[in-house]
Amino acid sequence: MDTLDFSSDITPQSLVSLLEKGTNLLLALSHKQNLVNSLASEFSLILPPPQTPLVSHFPEREGPATVIPITPQSNVIVGSDLPPVWFSGIPAALGNNPLLFPILRAPAESFASDAVDDSGAESALEAADRGGEGLWAGSSLSLVTGFQTRKGARATWVGGVELFSDEFARKNTLR
């Protein structure tokens, strides 16, 4: 019996072809460079360098600074009465494509940096000095981003698959 290698069948061109046929896509980004991250730039999503997670030390909580409770801001997709959702992953800056729209924004006090330890601003500035791209900050960043084609198909980019995990869905809201 022959086995199919689905990963070899998935290419940026095949994903764009699916959108052209009216298929909606849910695409999860990764901390590491991969096919989906490479495709994101074609949709005017600007990703931080690999291994650059979103970090927030507020509100104070137990656990890593890269696991962040986010209170969704009401918009045409997200209602106003939602409890915080938990996020771990990478943000995206939005390019000037008018077909892009943020669904879930990063908190204002958050930042993306390859310096995630508690050494504070000094390590973030050192990261910025290394490549000029070590610090991305605030609510201008999108964590879940939608894109609608001119034919009506939608692609949704999510900064981390953990958003859908049972662990994050079961997390208690902040007290």
C-alpha cells in the first residue's frame, strides 16, 4: 500500500490555489521559519525574525512571560463579552494591504523579542542592537489576522497553534 506524503503536496502555490477556488484557510505560524511563515509575506504580514516570541510581564502572573492572557477588543468579528484568551506565539505587523484586518491584537504592554528573560529593557535593547529587529511592541501588532480575497475566500493567520490547545482553553481567567 502506498502512503501519501501530504507535506510534499502543500506548497505556497497550492494554498493560494485553494483560496482562488473559494476555500477558507486557517494558517498557524511558527517560531521557526517554515512554508507558512514564508507565505505570510505574500499577504503583507511582516513577521519578526525566527525565535522571536511575544512577551508580556503584565498582568503579573505565574508561568512564563511568553504565555499571555489577552482581553479581546470588540470588532466586527469578535464580540464584546469574551473572557481573556491565552496566547503563546509570534505577532505580525500588518503591511498596507487593504484586504488584511486584525482580529486579535497584542496587548499594549507586550513586545516581541528574542530576549525573553527577566533582565528587562537592557536585554531587549541589546537584541535590537544585534540586528536592528530585536524589539517589536504594542497593540499595533496582530496575533490573529484575517485576509479576504476579492472572491470572498478567507485566510486566517494565527500566531501560535497553542491558542487552540485544550490547556489554554481550560486556563482559569485572571483573578
